[in-house]
Amino acid sequence: MILLATQKWATAKAEIARPLYWSLAAAAFVLLLLVWSVLTYGGHVPPLFLPAPDEIVRAAGLLFGEFDLMQDIYASVLRVTSGFLLAAVIGVPLGIMMGSLKVCEAFFEPFLGFIRYMPASAFIPLFILWLGIGETEKIAVIFFGTFFQMTLMVMDVTKNVSQELIDTSYTLGVSKRSVFWRIILPASLPGIVDTLRITFGWAWTYLVVAEIVAASSGLGYMIMQSQRFLKTSHIIVGILVIGVIGIIIDLLFKWLYGRLFPWMGKGGAA
């Protein structure tokens, strides 16, 4: 029995039971906590570099209770969401057009491919010059770090729609406009939603960069201030909060994906 189960788990893309899936996911976090505890409580790493788990819990209570961490969370969520939504509103339609029409791909793809290799942090001085040091500049950093990759990924998703499916539609007399709305767009939507899930995670990676300059709130601001005063526990709390928010967003996207496209499978847990 054990041998059969092992063979199934070692089979590429084989489904596993949902309880086993979530148990393995929880085990990874437990293992991380165990290693962390051994390193800190065992005295292998000084508290300045890595505080113990109980110290992180106390720091979290202090930040939420006395330093209004919820206000920082709200500010960061608003900035990241605004930058991401702006990138999606422009990038998704543009990516679909680039993946559907070769003339759009030829015009936009080389330029976007050129820009996407430029680090968003290098543009901060220009954004400050053009947009000032308010919220617009911070949202622009997140937009810049997300838009180009998102657009090109949506383009690739749209390009991967089966050409045979499109040719068959034309053979059956479907108009060019109807092929786009009834064939290309529906076939691309699962991949587009998955692209949005991935790029939303990327948007959060630009948070600290966006909040480095002239910020007075936000998780990135809190992390940078804690670094100046060597409050390692506060830094770790900020990082963990970002991680928790990221997991929640990821689960929401997966739930939405499962509700919209049930025929695509459940992503790993049977």
C-alpha cells in the first residue's frame, strides 16, 4: 500500500488527496519554525541578527498595540493595489491585442521587452522629479515594476490559444470580431487570471522600494525605520505581515480561478 502511494506521489502531475496536500503545506512552515527555534534558543545565532520566535510575537503585539501597525498595513495595501490595478487596466487589454494581432506585437513587444529589464528603483529620481514625493510617485514605482512583465505574460497567454481552433472557427463562418470575443478571449482568460495572481505578488516586492523616499507610513517605511534603529524583531514582523497578506491574496486568486474555471482543475489537491 505504501509502495503504491509512493509511486503515485512520484508520478508527474498526479493528484493527491486534499488533506495530504494541506498537511504537507503546514509541515513546511512547522519545519521552518523548528529550524528557527533551534538556531535562536540554542544560541547559534545572536538575537541582533535573528530574534527568537517569542520575541517576534512580543514585537508584533507592541507594533499592533502601540505603534498602529494596521495604519501601515492599510497604506501599503492601498499603494500596491492602486499600482497593480492601474497596470492591469492598461496591460491586460494591450497584452491581449499584442497576442492576437501581429501588427500590435511588432509595434509594442520590442519596446516593452527593452523597458522591462530596467530596474524600477533606478527610475525613482525621475519619478520624484516628474511626480513629486506624494502617493503618486509610490504608485508609479509599483506600476512600473509590474506593468511590463504583466503585459508580456498576457501576450504569451493569448498567443498560445490553439491556431487550429481559430482556423476552424473561420471555416465555420465566424467573423473576425466574433472569433476574438467567442474564441480567443474565453480561451485566454484562465491564463490571464493566473498571470494576475503572479504579478500581484511581484507588485508587493516593489513595496519597500516605493516607500523608501519621503514616506511617513507603510510596511516598507516601518521596515526601513526599524533597520536604522537595529530593531530586527520589528523588521521580521513587517516581513511576516507582507507574507501573510501575500498568502491571503494568493488563496483568493486560486479560489476565484476555481470558481470561474472549474474545468481547469483545482491546482494540486484532489
